[in-house]
Amino acid sequence: MADVKFISIDGMGGDHAPRIVVEGLEHFAQSHPDLRFLIHGDEAQLKPLLEKAPTAAPRVTIRHTEKSVAMDAKPSQMLRQGKGTSMWNAIESVKSGEAIAAVSAGNTGALMALSMFILRKVEGVHRPALVASWPTRKGVTAMLDLGADIAADAEQLVEFAIMGVAFARAVNGVQNPKVALLNIGEEELKGHESIREAARLLRTSNLPIDFRGFIEADKIGSADIDVIVTDGFTGNIALKTAEGIAKMISDMLKDALKSGPLAMLGAALAMPALKQFRSKMDPRKVNGAVFLGLNGVVVKSHGGTDSVGFAQAIKVAAGMGESGFRTEVEENLRRLAPASPPPTPAEQAAQ
């Protein structure tokens, strides 16, 4: 039992919790027999659902609590009142070393605030980052920051690159990830000072990173780059724009294929190709964003996902928890330190 690894799960977080949480757990457990699970939440609600999950149930320990975090709760409020909630307890299990990672589909702001408060930042990381995988023409690419913070200076962008490379290796299985900085052009003189300085640091440091320069937003889906680095403001706008355009294309395609008898006949003939297209664009297959830079793994599932999407979030948590992610990040942060200038007195005072 000493080698048994646990994933800690917020059983009450999400739009359709706890049903989708348990169904997702059952879906994941069928293909991962080596892991066990702690589910934090209301035992009266969880037990009947687990009775319908024969694969997962024998490997689940319920940690009862009647408290949960509302989807509209303010992060500041949860820092004061969140202790004892299913979300708090799920993260606490990671801090104590009982679990290798935590998963929640609950309130994003509260999850980020509680994760930072309970786990704290890794030494050498100025700010945490939110990373997720995006579908591309040939697979996926990791992008960060997607909104953990709105700004980032040059050194922080380099820290994001270090963490993004480790994530791509641990979760996406890329052995030597190619990295680029998101910019308004590919030329060296393009972009603001911070992004140009970040590029200089990545080129001149002794970091084992395959840095490919700048990438423009229209190339994100090209599959040429494995890790795309940007600040949280830009990353979050890019994410929401991509999600909106994908939904618009899907809706327009459905309308066009139902516009008349000939269109419907063409849709029937093209159904195999359409199913393949839908499968490639399925957001459930890339569900699961990770807060990087903390002393522990916390994965944020989309609040409205189904069981397939929640199972994917658990898969991301397991991949991160079982990897050497933190060791790799800490070693590369030490390599970065000599390449970065010492902080000025004003910067030291601000910290």
C-alpha cells in the first residue's frame, strides 16, 4: 500500500456535480487500475452515485463534508470562509502529501486563490500560471498563461516557458518541446520591451529549451510549436476568442447542413468526415487546465463539462502527479538565476 497513489477530487464542484464527477471518475478508472481516489463532499449524495460506478467504487474513499464552494462565490470570501469545503479539503490533501494531485470543476477564481493560499508558490517562481492544451492540426499545443495574472515581465515569461516545457513533457508526451513567445509579429524588433527581453533571455541562457522565437496568433493551430508563452491578459483573450470562433463555426456548419434537402443529403454522405472533424475539435479531449508554479498539482476542469471531459481532467492530474515535473522546473529555475540580472532596490521593495 505504500506505493498506492491517490488523486484528490472536489466532489461538489461544477455545474453538474456530483453526478458528472462520479461518472467521470468511473470513466477514468476503467483504464487506470493503478490509482485510488479521495472524493471530498456530501456522503449522502456521493454514496448512491458510487453504487452505480462499479470500477471506481472499490478504490474510492469518501471524505465527508457538507460545505462546498458556490460557483458565484468571491475568491476573497472563500479565503476567509472556505476552510472545510470540499474544494479546500481536496487541495489540503495535496499539501499533506496524501494525494499526488487535486481536481475540481468548481469556481475558477476560488480554486486559484485557495490553491495559492494552501500550497504556496515554488521557490524561484514570481507568479503562478494557468496552462492548458489546445487542439491543433496534428495534435495539441500547451499555452500559458491563460489568466492566472494579467501581466508578466520578461523573467516571468521565461519562468512560464520553463513550466510550460515541463508540462508538455509530462502531459502531452513531447520529449523535446518547441517553444515560442506569442507576439504581434515574428521579426525580432516586434513587440513590447518585456517580450523582446524574454526572447533574449531564452536565447542566451543555458536553459535546455528549444526556443523558436516569436509566433503570431494565426499560427497557434499550425502544430509547429509545442508550447506558446504569453501574459495572462493576452492568453485569456486568445483563449476566449478561439472558443467563440470554434462555436460560431460549429453553429454555422450545422445551419448550412440543415438548410435544405440537398444540403441534408450532402451531410449524410459526408457524415464520416464530419464525425472525424468533430472528434478532432472536441473540447472534452483537452479539458483540464493546471495551475503551475505551486507546491503541488491542482487541475481545473471546465465547470460545464460532461463525464468524458472530467475524466480527461483526472488524466491530466495523474500525468502531472506521477511525473518529475517539479524537479525539472526547480532545476531549470536554478539555471535561469545566473542569466537574470539581480533585482534593483525598487524591485526588492515591491516584492
